[in-house]
Amino acid sequence: MGFFLDSFISAFELIRSLDTELLLIVVVSLKVSGFSTLFAGVFGIPLGFLISFNEFRGKRLLITCLNTMLALPTVAIALFVYAFISRRAIFGSLDLLYTQKAIIIGQTFLIFPIIATFTISAISHIDQRYRKTALTLGANQKQVAFIVLREAKYGILAAIIASFGRVISEVGISMMLGGNAKGFTRTITTAMALEYDKGEFVLAVALGMVLIIISFAINLLFHLFQGRDSK
């Protein structure tokens, strides 16, 4: 008990003093997770909107595939990306492996289906009378689409927040594609795993505390937007 308490106090002191190594790790994590969420949103939101807004053959199959991708383990995604960016692979000449860009690519694949499926769900819950009323009043398809997106904005924001929470806490992709290089690709989760293996628990505990704080803030925002979406 005394060992844990000492580690906790030392970890709190690291956070309070804004330790340089701690801050660098947190900044790298926030950077790669932020860009991953941005890119996943750029592709996932339009796809989710198009799937939900239109009727076409194979729609159910496509939604099923997206739902299946939600259960993919991070190591499987990392292996898939690795097969394309490793030194001898088709994109090997770009030198992406063991860089922040590689982590961003892998994490984008991880949360892309989350944003797409959440967007589909958010738009599907919009009352059809909004669309019918807009069409009756003479709105064109682009105007109707804008109205639907505006009504579903809180659900889409919730999807983005949930996706960011997913990538900030993942470890498989960051470790396999980033290589856990100090000061460059070392994220919160990979640093925690490394410090645990070394038997150095102070930094690991400090990073764990920071991750809990970030996760709590993310979940608070998520429930806030969920609550507004349900009104």
C-alpha cells in the first residue's frame, strides 16, 4: 500500500510540475489522435450521410460491413496497414513506418467505421417530416440535406467525440506502426506499457492519471451532446 501511495504522490508531482517528458508524450498523443479523428470525420461523415440519405441495392450489406469493422482488433488493423507501408511494400518508398503519420493512418482506419455508423444512426433518427416538409416548401436536395445535417449535428458531434476517446486510449496501432520512439511516436498508452515493463511506475501512473482525466472530459462531452440530441 505504501509503494502505491508513494508512486501516486510522485506521479501527482510530475503532473503538477509539468514534467517535460510527460508533456511531450501527452502532446504526441493528442496530436495523432486529433488528426486521426479529423481525417476519419472528413471521410466518415459524408459516407454515413450518403448511406442514410439514399436507398440503393446493397445498403444493408454495406451497413453490416461497417458494423463488423467496429469489432476489428487494433492489431489486425495495424497488420493491414503494415502490409502496405513496410519497407518492401507498395508504399514503402514513402518511409511512413514508425512515424506519426503511420499511427494516424492506422487510427483513421480504426475509427472511420465508428463515425460512419454513428452518423447513419444519427440521421436515421431524424423525423422524416423534416425532409417531407422541406420538399413540400420547394427545397432542393442540397437544401434538404443541409436541414437534415443540421438536425443531426449533436449526434454527429457525439460520434466524433466517441471516436477521439477510442484512439486516445488505443495501444496496438501506436506500438506496431509507431515503434514507441521517445519524443517522436511515444504515446500515453505505449509509454505506460514501456514504463511498466521497466518497473518504473511513477511516470506510468502519472500518464494513467492524465489519460483518466482526458477520458472523463471526453465522456462528459459525449453525454452532453447525447442529451441534446435526444431532446
